[in-house]
Amino acid sequence: MCGIVGYIGNKDAYDILIKGLHRLEYRGYDSAGVALMQDDGKLNGYKSRGKVADLEAFCQAKDISGRAGIAHTRWATHGEPNDVNAHPHFSASKNIALVHNGTIENYNVLKEALQLQGCTFKSDTDTEVLVQLIEYIKTTNKCSLIEAVREALKEVIGAYAIAVLDTQYPDQIIAARKSSPLVIGIGKDEFFLASDATPIIEYTDKVVYLNDDEIAIIQRGKELKIITIDNVQTTVDIHTLRMSVSQLEKGGYPHFMLKEIFEQPRTIHDCIRGRIGNTGSKVTLSGVLENRDKFLNAHRIIIVACGTSWHAGLIGKRLIQEIARIPVEVEYASEFRYSNPVLTPDDIVIAISQSGETADTLAAIKMARKCGAFVYGVCNVVGSSIARATDSGTYIHVGPEIGVASTKAFTGQVTVLTMLALAIGQLRGTVKEKEAVEITDALRSLPKLIRQALKLNDDIERLSGIYTYVHNFLYLGRGYNYPSALEGALKLKEISYIHAEGYPAAEMKHGPIALIDHELPTVVIAPNDELHEKIISNIQQVKARGGSVIAIVTKGDKTIAEIADHILEIPDVPETISPVIVSIPLQLLAYHIAVKKGCNVDMPRNLAKSVTVE
Ligand code: AGP
């Protein structure tokens, strides 16, 4: 939800920190701040409401020297977005600065205890309680910073990724994590710290992923040292990053979201590569092969996810039930984690998450494993918390997704779920060769088919001008494309702030049709599939009540062309992979309407790319 960055080495820290904050701004952007440590122990801190650019303006003509520093871009959890609640937060003596991503659930109890000891607070945040607690312990116990941090974190209930500076130790940054992500970059005589690898990759590809309850002692000129909250030294596992800086740039596009929409022919190619051959119907997923018995003996699959990933899960349900003939339930992770589910070792839980850091999904995984279920991850970010918390899994390999609205990750998730259904079906002998050939041929042709669908961009840009200022939208779909309707509605509302609802098309007559009038446009997903006749009558029901209809149809569909107000033609594809193709016009429609409305497409208000708190 928030982004934190740190640097200690022989360069000026300020520029590195600010550039890092820009890379993390998609995680949260209502306020930002930086703390800079000079070699003599002088500590300066600057913070302001607004985006990172506002912080840069605020830092003009300030003393921004220092070869060590920490910085933060915020998505408010406790305390409104303003200058006082912005991070870094300082201890009473101003000798300790701290930035935090996460939520301290027992902060009120800790705050009251500190107030009884005479501590006073400037902000409404949980984070200030932590930095004050660290100083209180350090002063009271006359101990080192690392000892004070360790003892303070033992008192904390909740999630945190923190970085701490102390004027007593100007050559040191202390970092720690529990449930919120933290990556340490190891450079030549310098260290980097960030909520994910994107601020680090341009300096080094050697990284360490901090684990829960670990504390890192990052000392200029010394080897990285990691201990547990119980003061047990742990090994430093160094990983090599497989991403490039160019993947983080906009590449000439006006927004990351549009770049990522147009990347999808390549990202789907990358997602499939090595998993289905150039010919034949065999699907090879190592996560399935290494756990054959689990998938052979599974009686039930439960998919847990949030948001767009949950929509992908709904499509995964249909695919796995139809192809692998295993009963599948799909749960919101936030509901599942508190539902006291009946789980058995014959259950497989599939957790879907682009970021691999969504708190509710991570919590659902931990609970499922505690109940003995086998947990399989479908993630994008390599080495993410969810990827490391599951028993096995399949990465979607679509590269860093920066735009808050998920696009290429969604199509990557659906593609992996299609291959997963086939791999399990082939293992269990439930899929006919003819069906497997049809689906794998269609998967191989996906990049070409997506390129065809992307040709709708100019038509949709023009169409979006008609619907820029409507207040409500309805999205209808059936079968595999009912989840597509939900996803199309979510795309529109999260970046254009227009209310939109997705419904199963046949559900209209049970109430929602009362909404239809000339002010309520309806997007109908109507590819040429087995329910085509049914969806035509749904369109006619909308038109009969004065509603306008934008229909996504299979190329050459003359019937719907005669009744809909606008048609968007997509290539003819098997129903099982139609959601991938259908999502292209849905993504473009949301994008262009939001741009026409002047919305911040890559960083929509109130949202963050990765929801790492409850
Ligand atoms: C999708 O456009 C949203 N950004 C959001 O719903 C997202 O899908 C959800 O927060 C889940 O994120 P995850 O896939 O990283 O777990």
C-alpha cells in the first residue's frame, strides 16, 4: 500500500531515493517524505502531502546532502493524508527517523502506554507510535538501536516493513518486515532497500528478500547481517533479478496502462513459452508435474483471490471444472480467511495474485496451509511473499505491471489457468485429445489474435467520446464471459470513477432491467458461442427499454450489428479462451473514457497497486 526506499553507500542518497519513490508511486501517492543522514550524524527530514513531485518542490533549497537516507510514498491507513501524517516519522528527540509500510493493529494500546510515560505525539499515525516506542526502549534500557528495534517489534501486532535511521549510528540502516514486502539490493560498497525490486534494478540485480520476523543490519562498508526477532543470525540468501530497466519505462506510451495493454501479444507469448510446444497438445507445468499425486487425488479446488485476480479465478473455475472435472469453489480471500472453512488434505487451494503481496490472499494461504490443504500459487512477481508462502505454483511471467488497473496480468492469469486446467485434465485423463488440440492451438494463436483485437483501439478511442460523461454503465456477459463483464466493469470504475456493474446477462430480468433507460449504456459481451441466441434476446430486452448497447461480437456477426448501437468485432476463438480476447476492448474502453475524463489512469484516486494491509 505504501512504498519505502532506502540507500546507504558512497553516493548522495537524495536523487536515488526520489527516483526510487517515483518507481514505487503506484503503490500509494497521497503524501511523501525523505530523511537524510550526514556522515557527522546530522539528520534532516522533509515531507509533504501530495505526490513525489510535490516533495521535490518542497525540497528545493533545502539541505539534501547525506550518503544515507530513507524515503516513503504513502497510501493512508491511519490518519488523513497531510504533512504531519506523512512519513518519515521522528522520535521525540528527533534522533531517530522511521518509514513504515503496513498497519500496527495494537498501536492504540502502545500509544496509551507511552503517553502514561510522558510521551507526546504529533500525528494520528500508527507509525509514529513505533518510532517513539523504539526510542523509549533504547533510552530506558540503555541499549543499542538494533536491540531497541528488536524489543519494540516484539510488542507489535500487525504488518510492517520498516527502515530506521539513528543519529547515533550514521553509517547504519536497520530494516525489518512482517507480512509487508521488503527487498535489499546489494551493490558495490552500497546497499539499496525498497518495497519491491523496481527502484533497485537499475543499480544492481543482486537482491535479498527479507522474510517475516527478520531484521536486517545494513552497515556501510560491512557485509549485510540478518537476524530474527529472537536474535538468531540467519543466512543471507542472494537472488539475481530477471527484469530490465526498460520494462519499467513507458516506452513512448502516454501511460503505463496503455503500454501494458499493447504489451499483451508479447506477454502472453512469454506466459506460454516452454509450457506448450510449437505443436501438439501437451501442457508442461512443473508445479503440476512435481505434485502429481496432489492433483490426481484432489477432491476439490478452492480458488482464493481479490479484485481482478478473483475475476480470473471465476474463469479458472469454469475451465478446471469443464476440462479437469474437479469441483471448484471461488472465494474472495478477505471472506475466506474469516470463514472457518472445512478444509482437508485432499483440498487444493489455488491463490491468484499479480503482486504476490495482497494481505488478504496471503492470510488465506497461511490459514489454508495450517488446515493441511496443498496451496498452489499463480503469481506474477517472482520471489513475492505469496510465491514464497505457497507449496508450489506457476508464474505468469508478464513482467512488472505498473499501472494500478490490472490488464496484462489478468490475461496472463487466465492463460495460466487455461494451461493449468489442461495439465490437470491430461494428468487425470479427463480431457479428450480433440479438445486439448483445439485449446492448445488457440493458445498458440493468442498473440496474433490479441494483435487483431488491439486494432480496435482507434474505434474505441472515438466511441469513448460518446460515453465520457455518463454516470452509470452496465456490463453483461454469459458463461465464460460473465466474469469478463465483472472485469470490464471494474476496469471502468477504478480508473474513470464511473459507477459500473457487471451481471450475468440472463439475470437482467430479475431486477436490474428496471435500471435501463436512455441514460444507461450497456456493454454486452456477445461472442459467437453456444449462448449466442440467448444473448441476442438480452440485447433486445435492453434496446426495447431505450438503453444503448455496445456489443463485443465475433467478426462478421450481422445479426447483432443490426440491433446494437455500436459493435466491436473480435476474432473468432473457442469459448474457453474468449475471455482473453474479450478483455482487450474492455480494457481499451475503460482506458479511453478515463483519459477523456482527465483521470490519472496509472494512479487512480484512493487506490494502490498492491493492497498489503487489510
Ligand atoms: C485490478 O485492476 C485492481 N488493481 C485490484 O482489484 C487487484 O486486482 C487486486 O487488488 C488484487 O491484487 P493482486 O492480484 O496483486 O493480489
